[in-house]
Amino acid sequence: MADSPRLQKIRMLLADDPADPFLLYGLGMEHVSIGNEKDAELTFQSLVADHPAYVPTYLMFAQLLHRQGREPEAAAILRSGMSAAKQSGDEHAFGELQAMLALVE
């Protein structure tokens, strides 16, 4: 699969700061946008493991799993995200994660 110009740019930025969760999230989202779900999944898995407080990852990761019919995995990710959102005091994200959990369970 060919890299998009945006994917190339994100990779250049990551070369300078490979641990930046915002850039890694952008990388995952760009993989989703170009239909490269395997690399998106790997990126989101890494983000959840290395940056568990980066709450936006959980919803996008769960949506990816849900589209693949992997509801139990999506539900587990959503629960983890709800915990992270609660710890960070992000009530809006908590509500979004909770609403999606109701859809996948």
C-alpha cells in the first residue's frame, strides 16, 4: 500500500519525536483513512500500551475493532478508555466511550 503525503509527513515528524502521542495518534488515524487497518491497529495498540493517559486513542481503536466485528475486544478497549478518562477528569470523553460501549455490548 502506497504512503499518502500526510503519512510521509507524520513519519518525518516522528523521526524527530518518536514518542509524541499526538503524532502517533495522527499516524494511526492516517492509516485508518488510507484503509491500512493492520498498521492502524498496531499503532493504536502501541499507543494504549505506551501512553495509556492519551484518551482519544481508545475511541478510535474501539471503532476500528467494532468495524471488524471484534466487539469483545472493542468493549475491553472502551472500558480501559473509560478508566483513563475518569482518571484524567475528561467527562466528555468518558460519555463518548460509555455510549459506544452500550453499542458494542
